[in-house]
Amino acid sequence: MTIKQKTFRWLLFVWLAATIWAAFFYAPLSQGFAGKMGDAPQSSRIVFFHVPLAVASFFAFLVAAAWSGVYLWKRRSIDDHRAVAAIEVGMLYCVLATVTGAVWSKVQWGAYWNWDPRQSSIVLALLYYGAYLSLRGAVEDSEVRARLSAVYAVLGFVVAPFLFFILPRMASFSLHPTPGSAEMDREIGLVVVAAIAGFTALFCWIASLRRRVLDLNAEAG
């Protein structure tokens, strides 16, 4: 591990530790988070994890699409591995965003799952990228697998924005809070932005580690 990598790792650790501390002890509770369970400002803590995980998962899928495009252009296995790693970590983030969203749903609306448009759209995203992983497992030839997977992932440039941003807004009604609907202090916004930066950087680090494992496995045959 190089000095830069070690420095990045420790800076990331400090950043995330400070962000988590700020989420519980610096940012005030947000008033206005209400639903079937009534006012529940304590549930606003979840926003520091749920939102950054969702944003970082969207970023991961776009990164995978970009690396897949590079693979189709240059046909380098390392680019295919970068795309796979991005989707695998993005899937993990997406699952965690779904779980934290379900917990929030329980507090706010009285049930873990309500088939809210945003809940439905994130399930579709999981199915779409789950199919990507299934596709890779179904094709034995490495070049054919990489090429088909890359084409599938490149479609994420359209699919991911549609599922994360467009589809939920096409519904006539949603229980999900919309931007500006809840009272959030400046401190809350700062912590959310810091958490998004931290979780995105963590994604980059984990994805790079996974890519190295894939490279080593390919070299070993």
C-alpha cells in the first residue's frame, strides 16, 4: 500500500467518524417528519445514512456505466473489472439504502413497506442490477461475458436516472418526503453533504479493493 493510499484510508476513517458523530451530536433533530405515527423528529437521524447511501449507489451505477463504455472502446479487462466492482458495491449500498428506508418507513408510516413510488423504484433498480450479475454468471466465455455485461451496464446511463429520479416523480402521490417539505436546519444540510461525500469516497475505496481482487483472480486463471 502506497503512502497516498494509507493517507486516503486514514483521512476517510476520520471523516466518516466525524460525520457519524455529527449526525448524532451536532445536527439538531428536524421537526416536520410526520406521518401515520405522528410527529417523529428523532427519525430525522436516518437521513444522514439513508440519503447518502442512495446517492452513492446512484453514483456507483453511473461509474459502472462509464467504465463499461471505456471497456467497449478499449477492450481492457481492467475496465470490465472496474465496472463489475462498481455495480457490486453499488448493489450493497442500494440494499442498505432500502433497509434504512424501510426503518424510516416504519417510524413514519407505521409499516416497513408501503409500496411508495420511491420504494418501488429502488426495488426495480435492485432487480435491474441483480440481472446484470446473473448475466455475468450465466456466460462462461470471458470476452463474451464482458462485452454483453458492458452493453447492459451502459444502459444504466438511462435506467439509473429514470429509476432514481424520474419514475418516482411520475406518481400522482407519494408518502416519501419531498425536498423542502421538512424543516431542516443548516447544520443538518451540512452533515448530509458530508455524509454523501464520505459514503461516496468509501465506495471508491471498496470498489478499488474489489477490482484488485478481480484482477488477481484473472491473473491466476
